[in-house]
Amino acid sequence: MADAAHVIAPSGGCNGCANNATTLQCPTCLKLSIKDSYFCSQDCFKRNWNEHKALHKSTEDASKTTGALHNPFPDFQYTGSVRPVYPLSARRTVPKSIRQPDYADTGVPTSERMLNRAKVDILDKTAQQAMRKVCRLSREVLDIVAAEVKPGVTTDYLDQVCHKACLERNSYPSPLNYRNFPKSLCTSPNEIVCHGIPDQRVLLDGDILNLDVSIYHEGYHADLNETYYVGAKAKADPDNIRLIETTRECLDAAISIVKPGTPIREFGEVIEKMANERGCSVVPTWGGHGINTNFHPPPWIPHYAKNKAVGVCKAGMAFTIEPILALGKSKEMYWPDKWTNATVDGKRTAQFEHTLLVTDYGVEVLTARNEQSPGGPIPMPIAATTR
Ligand SMILES: [Zn+2]
Ligand SMILES: [Zn+2]
């Protein structure tokens, strides 16, 4: 419950009783620009809270129906400068002719929940071909969305582009309604660690933006993400470059050791060592995962050193590696939307992800970039590469 703020003199009576009002005004009303919500005392304000707060809700609902852009959580203590900009666009639809995962209608990934977390699938030749296909399509989708990244566009527009590109490929956008996620793409700018919800926020020159694309095609999922520089200002910031290029190289270094027999726990050793050498920290909460007919089957793949992951790579396994590095603290927290994950210190993070297939002798990067892919590495600032 909110506490009343002391402000300017009231113009009339108390909102809660027949007394004259004092200078106590409801702080939520102030933020919502609701006028004259004065109370005679803190006690009276508290007594009337249940009825009074309905006024906040109706005011907020009205701004939603009129489509006015607003911050849906005005009381939340944001850690950085990014804010949600609502209303979210209406839920996008997928024609029934496109094969859908089990959670598409319910939000509950039932088959994934029933899995034995200790058993890792080995894909046969047919399944491997299906994974190659869905991953090639997912790369096309990411590249189409990434080509639209520039200052002035909203993340909701990028979601629309992603959704359309999925449907054109006879594919379902895997994030849509996965555990009730509302959109077809994850967009995570600046201090947003992952799982940002596309909304009406406009990209700014100087932002960095992660696009996490996952698609479901003919019964198989693919998953990949990259972090992009938004505008020339973003590429002029040495910290952005150090963060993004280090993360990209950490993923590449981890991929370079994938082959039958490599312990799953080794990836975190390689990633954290390189991250720390470049003054970045590894966000430990989020890991890579198996991927096949389910979106997130075992194994779980930590990106930090000295982890206790069991098991080794075997030919026929498909999984992602997707390290998230931070410029500051590696600790993160949720926004009230229960999805958006932000760093506690508001400093920036970057992430890169590929879907991989372990082969008899090494690895196939199923979601690899091609020559036309937007983005790609830029030179590291001199100071960061010399040591
Ligand atoms: Zn992903
Ligand atoms: Zn993933």
C-alpha cells in the first residue's frame, strides 16, 4: 500500500470522509495526474485504500483503451533507463494450417514438463535433417528482423516483422504463448538481460539490442540470438564494443570445443575465463539448453566456471549455448511483467546464441551466419585487446 505524500494545500474536502482535507495527497494519484485526491489524515487514507485504489485502476484502464502510451508500472524502481511502453499490441494469430506446439493455446508446455531431466535425446538422421531445416529458416527470420533494427523503430514493429517471417515459412514463433509469453520475439535492449517483451518503445541511437528468435517448424524448434548496435552512436562506444564482441567471441570459443566427449561443464570454464579477461561478468541465472521436438529439454548448460553440470557431448545431441555477459554486476531482477529481466545496477548486457548439433567428429552450427547476415563483428578497441 502506498504512503501519502505531503504536498500543496488542498482545494476541498477529504476524499475519504466528511472532514476537511489536509495537505495529504495520494502519491499514486499524483503520478497518474488525478487531481484533488486529498485526505484528512494518513489513517483515513489507509481506511479508504481499497475503494480509493479502484480510481487508479479505472484511470489506467482508460489510458489503455484510448491507446495513450504509458508506463504500466509507474511505481516500480527501474534499475536503468529503459521503460516499458504500453499498450502492447493485440496478440498476433497463427493460422491453424501451421503446426503448433502443445502450449500454443494453453500456455503450458506439457510435453516438456514431463521430461526426465537426466535423459538427453540423441537425434537420428531424420531428426537431424529436420533440425537443419528449422535452424536454416530461423536464421532467415533473425536476419530479416535484424535488417530492420535502426533508431526510431519500435520493438513491437520488430515483433510484427518476426511473426510475419515465421508464418511465411510455415513456422510457428516459439515464444508466442510459451508459459504465456505474449509476443513472437524477445527484444532486450541495454540493461535488459533477456526475455524483453516487444512494446511501443522506440529504439534510440546508442542503444544495443538483443533479438532472440525461436521458431517451430514441422515439429522441431530452433533458437538463436544476436546483439546488435543501434545507430552510429552505439558503435562509437568502446564499452559497447568490448561487451558485444567479447560475448560473441565467448560463444565462438565455447563452440570450438564441442565434440563427442567434451564435458558439458567445460563450456562455462572457457566462457567465464575469456569474459573476465575482458572485464565482463557472466550472468549465471540463464543457461543454454537441449532443443529438438521440445523447446527447452535437458541438458541445462551453465555458462559460468566451476559449475556442476553432468554429462558429456555425444554425436546426435542438439543444444544451444547462449552466454549473457554484463559490463557491471551479473545479478539481475524481474520487472513486474514477470518476464523482463534487468541488471540490478542498470549496466548493459549482451548475449549471443546458436543451436548446435554434435557430429561424429565435432559440431555443426545449425544457425550459423551467412555472408548476407546483418550485424557481425566489428574491431575491438585497442585498449581492450592488448591484454
Ligand atoms: Zn533464444
Ligand atoms: Zn535458448
